[in-house]
Amino acid sequence: MWLPNRRAFLLSALALGGCGFTPVYAPQSEARALLGTIDVDPPRDREGYLLVRHIEERMGRSANPTYALAISIELTDERMAITADNVATRFNLVGKATYALRAVEGGKVVNSGTVQSFVGYSTTGSTAATQTAEKNATERLMVILGDKIVQRLAVAQLEPAA
């Protein structure tokens, strides 16, 4: 059985600490300061609801927001596995979320970007199974996109609002 070299791990951890590395959610970090300060715009559809719910779970809901986050979602289905009869048996659900974080006071955009990913699902079962697989794929995709947005916001160097 292979065991990792603990000395190498400790030395690399010390080296990272010496170069100014700090954990994203450290007590005095900018990312931690964002928690509970972002008001996500209300969703327009089920996909938007799933994405907003996940972002609020990760970043917290704000009673007195400093920032407002607007998100636009685009979803497309791609046929991946096709039978000889030209029937698709597997799809990729491709998602793209464009976001803009703006200061509540003044409305200046302080960060924006686009994240994208995909998930797959099978259509070889019954109609109910296919619909369930598609819904599940949508839920998984919104979690992935939400995590990517939160990650980008956490590492962004934001100008102070106000």
C-alpha cells in the first residue's frame, strides 16, 4: 500500500503559507466578506429557481444586500447516442450562465462573466423515466453552474461597493 510522504505535504503547506496563500473562506478574506451580502435577482423559470436556490445555499440570503446578482441561463440539448433508426438514446444537456454582480448603490457592475458545463442523461427507459432523467440532469447542471459562479465570485478582487 502506498502512503503519501507526510514531510513533503507539510513542506508544501508551509511554502504556500509563506507565499501569501490564504484559504478562500478565512475569517478576514474578501470571499468571506461576500457571504450574506448578495441579493440574487428572482428566477423566471424552474432552472432559474434551482440555480438561485443553490447560490443562496452557498452564499446565504441577505437582509441588507450590498450587491445584486443577475443571471441569464441558456440550455441546449445535444444528441449523443443515436441508433440506426435515427433515435437518440442519450443526450447532453449543455448549460451556459451569464452573470453580472452589481453594487446595489449606483448599479455599477463590479464583476461579470460566463460559466458553462454539461451533464448527460439517457432516454432508453419509459417516458416517465426519461422525463425524470431530464429533470435530474437539469438539477445537477444548475448545481454545477451555481458552484462555478460562487467560485468565481469568491476569488474575484471586487472593488468596495459605495
